[in-house]
Amino acid sequence: MKLATTVSALLVGNAAAFSMSMKSDIGSSRRDILKKGAAFAAGIAAPVAANAYVVPDLPYAFDALEPYIDAPTMKIHHDKHHATYVANINKATEGKEEVPILDLMANALDATPVRNNGGGHYNHAFFWDELAPFDKASKTKPSAALSAMINKSFGSFDEMKAKFEAQAAPGAVFGSGWVWLAVNQKGDELKIVGTPNQDNPLMKGVCDETYLPILGLDVWEHAYYLKYQNRRPEYVSNWWNVVNWDKVNENFDYVVANHVGVSVRG
């Protein structure tokens, strides 16, 4: 809304200025008038560096993940919590060059507002897109390439899930945080990584090395408390039912091929 208002103001201001200029320069040459017209057009096309980041729409309805993740939680999580991170990262980066949120992750630990709010935006945008309604998610599975690396790294898919759930347990990620399935920088091994607050494995200094997430789980209480209260393990176990492995496979293929993190919407 603020961006639209800014653009409208730019259009009106430029149009008014151009109109006044045209009236006062009746005697100007045709070349001068054309120059003013070109300047007006350039003003319209000029980018507006305000509120660079936005909360992306969910790719499904709020109730689409029921009964595993309830609609009230999804609405509050998306419309309130994620929106707060976006508002705050926009404040923290106001007046600065606009860059993709992914580009802010590497050095996020150098600036607390970017670490907390930029991380919060990236993590949530990543999270929404890896999920799908059960009817769709249940028809997906790890690709042959991803399955091979899961087996190489953990022994089997079931062992990977068990280690992931152990990392997501309250005693492993104390308080608020995230759990990630990530690829190492060489692209030849998977790691399960737990991070506090809104940190993620892309941030230098969070882990022993930076890792490239392909799957992430929000274990902040706001992600599950309305339905599960203090039963985080039940939430984690049920969450697998709405993981869209087609998207995880896409993430995996991308990071292995490019050795960089996945871009997110918003």
C-alpha cells in the first residue's frame, strides 16, 4: 500500500510539474518540449526504494494443512508474526540499496536487526513454500538423487527422520528456533542443523560452516501452540504429513548445482 501511494504521488507530482512547465514554455522549441516529456517518462519509470520486502501470499488456503497445522495458527503465523519481521527488516534497511533477502543472510550476524528480522523473513518465506495440503504432499517423495544422499548421510530415510525429530525436541533446540535439513558447501553431504531464534545455516558463524537449507521446520511456539500446546514432538511428527517433497527436491537440485542458497518469494 505504501509503495502504491508513493508511486501515485510520484506520478501526480511529475504530471503537475510537467503541465506547469509546458504552459510557461509555450515559446520553447519542439526539442525542449520533447526533452521535458522524456524527463517526465523517466520519472514514472524511476524505481522507488521503499518497503523492498513483502509478506508473500501463501500458496494454499489457511485451512489447507488441516488437521496437521490448524487454520488459526496459520493465519496468525503468516499475517502477524511474519508480517512483523517484514515490517522491521524494511525499517532496518530503509534508505539502503535494495537487495534480495537471500543476499543479507551471509553476514547477518554483523547486524542484529538483519539477523533477527531478515532471518525471520527469509525463514518463514522458505517454510511456507515447502508445505502443501496432505492430498498433494502425500503423493510426493524424495527424488532418487536426494534419497541417495539421505542414505549416504544418515543410513536411511527413517534414520534421517528420527535424527531430525531428535534435533527438533525441546531439549535440543531450547526455547525458540528452527531445524534444518541442509547440504554442505561441497554439495556431497546432508546435515541436520538446529539454530536458535531466527538464525539459519546460511549465516556465517551460526554453524561450523555455512550450509544450504533444503527443508526447514519452525519450532517457535507460535508455530504450533494453539493446537499442540506443549506437545512439540507431536507437532513435529505430524508436520511430515504436509511436507511437499517435490519442492524439497527442487531445493536440493538447485543448491547442489549452484552451491548457493535458495531464493525465496517476498
